[in-house]
Amino acid sequence: MNIRDIQSGLARTDQTHAAAAGKAHTAGPGQPAPREAGTPAASAQDRVEISAEARAAAAENTQARELGFARKALLGIPPLSMDRAADILQRIQEGFYSQPEVIKQVASEITSVFLADAAENREA
């Protein structure tokens, strides 16, 4: 991170010249406003630059959280035997999962899992 006051040097130079000339300094377009000795420059601006490394680290952090969420979801899936897989495939082919009451039950189960995960994430 690079933070620096980019105009205070100009303001100090202008103040010195005005004092040396013995007259009031008026600011023109693009010039810093006059100020009294010992006060911060009225037009000084601070700037913050975020390095490419910091941006990359933030992106990695976001990606790591997303991967952690996906990994947790994957580990929560119970193992599937070949017999169970064959049973599910047969039910799909017979249209079992297209019945309205089955669709409602599946949607209800999915919703309850997501709500439980959301509540758990809020507590963490």
C-alpha cells in the first residue's frame, strides 16, 4: 500500500513565496488555496493505492471461502452404493420424480438443508 500526501509540498512552497513577497496570495485555477502558517493545506488530497498483490490475495481469499463451502457440501453427501444408484436411475426412467407430491417433498428437503446451513453460517 502506498499512501502519501501529494500536494503538501506545493502548498508549503506557495506559502513561502507569498510570505517572502510580503503580500497576500490568491489562488488561481488549479492552485492550492492560501493557508495560514502551521495549518494543513486546504486542498491537500490523500491517495490510497492497492497493489496487484493485495488484489490477488483478496481474490484468493474469496475463492478459498467458496471452495470451503463447496467442500463442506460435498462431504455432507452420504456415499452412494451401486444398488442405490440403480434404484434412483430406475425411478427417474419411470417418472417417479416428476410426480407433484415428490417434487414438493424434494423441494422441502432442499429448502430445509439450505436454511439450516444459512443459520449455521450466520452463527459462525
